[in-house]
Amino acid sequence: MTSSPLPESTDAERIDQDKRDIRRGSTLSILGFLARLCARVPFLFIAGRLYGSASYGEYVLLTAIVETTALLSTFGLKRTIFRFIDEENVDRGSAFVIRHALILGLALSLFLVAVIQIFATPILQVFSVVEIRPNLIILSWAIPFISLTDIFLSATLSRRIMRYEIAVRSFVEPIALTVFSLGFYLLGMKGPGLVIAFLTGFGIAAAVSAYACNRIFGWRDVLIGPVQLSTLLVMAKKSLSTCLHDLARVLVTRLDTFAVGYFFSTTTVGLYGMAQQFLTIVEKVAASFYPMLMPVVSAAVKQGDRSRLLHQLRAAGVRLVLLQLPVVLIFYFFGPDLLGLIGTEFSAAWPVLMILSIGCWINSVVQLVEIPLTYIRPSINVFGSLVAIAAYLIFVTGMQERFGLNGIALTSVTAALFANALLLIVFARTRLSPQTSEEPHSPSA
């Protein structure tokens, strides 16, 4: 299924259209996140009050391991699929790209499931929680579902269609997690209840995402057609640096969970994890700009239009700062009370929440340069994340010994800021080379 390019337009018209797309896309995404939050809050009450901080800490640690591994199975396709679809010739079309992305993602997913199941015991020995090995075995089967969901939804976003992304991320995932976590608790499955609910939620999300992809591209076109090994290899080669960057970037955020699990008990992991759940509000405001900003930026990069690209980033950056500020202020004044609603023990995580929130507020704006660099110089994104990881590993032990749990949060924020500043310098010195490509499609709700 192919679409016709839009008529020629002036630079000013394209910039205005980009701004409208970014504004509309981010607004829809934020509204979707508010809906997700409404469904997510009951889950936090269920996890905190019914399962307790220790069980919730185990859940946080296991999902961190599985979600980090799942990034390898997606192999950067969540972002590079836009470029592959834009570059694909009309005769083969978008379905050809999606077919190969699905094969690559599914093959890697099943391989990584096997790896985790084989090495589950030594992985958990690092955190001294070998007794929860059965839960990790169960949760590892979420990896294929996570990978397929990311690829399906990214394919729909290549047409600037937001409604399926919002439906899955804001309704299907959180509602399923909430309903099933409560259901499994009532059935007396307090031990594996949270991880089975997570697995079930992503299974349903993958099914709905597949339905969305079918609505836009048609399963007949996606599933029936040639499969070329050379295409799989080319896609893997071109996505490798993005995959490594995504992995390194997530490790920067996940290192906190792993460090807390290494230095402290699962109960403390639960406290830190709850602060991270509240931090999600700040993070999702930033993430709401990415779905629409990625295809818009991709078009500007292909045209070599630096002026248009800077307009896009400035518009997104200003809007991002203004939208995140009220959330940070609410956390500052009411954070202990909000955390205490989940459980009195969680109020102790407020200093961690403030450190992470302010750091996220600053870093998320600078981090916008990652999007164009993904298409221009993807290897530098990997380098920046590796620098952040190296800085984290060097300083985390000393910071933890001096400041305790807060030191781990400070290390995370500082390492990310250092890496983002490096990317900003590189972006400022990078020139664009125009490429021939079709004008992207108009967004659709």
C-alpha cells in the first residue's frame, strides 16, 4: 500500500506544517499519557499496598532486565524503520520493509529468550535474588511481544498516524497491567502475579498493534511476498549503531535500578522504583514529542535543510520546557504526600524523585539533538551513551558511599548531562547533506 507525495510547497509552508504536526502530535500524545496515567495510578496502589515494596522491588528489577534485553531484539528498528520506509522503492513498498523488520525482530527475540532462560541463575546471583528465577523465566517471554509491539507501532507512525500508538500505550498496556495484577492477587498469586500481569499486558498490546498495522498496510501485503537475506543484512547493518545507542541510552537509565539492586535490598529497589514511576510523568512529556518529531526531522535531514531542522527542535524544546515545569513544581511541593498515598514507606523516596525530576527536565531538552543525529551521525549517539555509562560506573560507588541512595540518583543525572552536552557540541558542528526523497505525508489522528 503506497501513498502519493504531497504537492511542492515552500520552505515556510513546510516549516509551518512541521510545527503543526509536532504540536498536534505532542498534544495527542500528552492527552494519551494523561489517559495512561489514570489507568497506571491504580496499578501503583495495587503494587504498593497489596503486593508491598519488596515484591514491587523484585518486579522493578526483573522488568528492567527484560526490557533492556528487549531493546536488542528490536535492534533499533523502532527508529530506523522510518528511514527504510522512506528509502524503499515504490514497486516493493512499505510492506516489504515491515516484513523484513518483523522477521529480524522475531528471530532476535526468540534467541534472547533462550539466552535469558539459560543464564537466569548467574544473572540473578549478581543481585543475590536467585530465589526469583522462576519469575524471570516467565517474564522473558514478554521480549517477543515488546519487540513486535514496537515494530508494528513504528510502522503506523511512518504514516504520521497517532491514534494506534495512543490506544496501545495509553489504554491497552496500562489497563491490562492494572486489571491482571489485581486479578492475580485476588487469585492468591502474590509471588508471580505482577510479572504474569506484565507478560499478559504486552501480549494483548502486540495483538492490538498487529491489528493496527493490518488496518494501514494490509496483512496480505505484509506477509505475502519475497524475503531477501541481503535486505535483512542491510537493515541489520544500518540499524546496528542505532540499536547500540538505544541499548546504551537505556542502560544509562536502567543502571540506577541495577545499582540499587546491587548495593541495597529489593525493598529499597521498590522505593527507588516508585520514585521512577512518578518520574515517568516528566519523562513521558518529553517522549510525547518523539513519535511525530522523528518523521518530521527525518524529512528535514533528507533535504539537508538545517534551518527547517532548527525550527523543529526549537519549537519542540520551548514547548517541552513549559509543559514539564508544572509537573516538577508539583513534585517539589506535594511529592512526599503523593508518594505516601501509595504507602507510607514510599515517602522516603522523595529526595530521589526531586533529583531525578530536575535532571530529567534539563536533560530532555538537550537530548532532542539525538533525533537528527540518529540520521546524520548515529555512531556519535552510541559514543555519547558509552561515555555516560563509563562516567556512571566510575563515580557511582563513591557517590553511593557518600550520599547513599541519593548518590545513585545524582550519578545518573550527571552522567546523562555530560553525554547530552557532548552530543549538543557535535550537532552544532555538523553540516547536512541534502538527499532526494519524497515529501512526508500529512498527519492523521
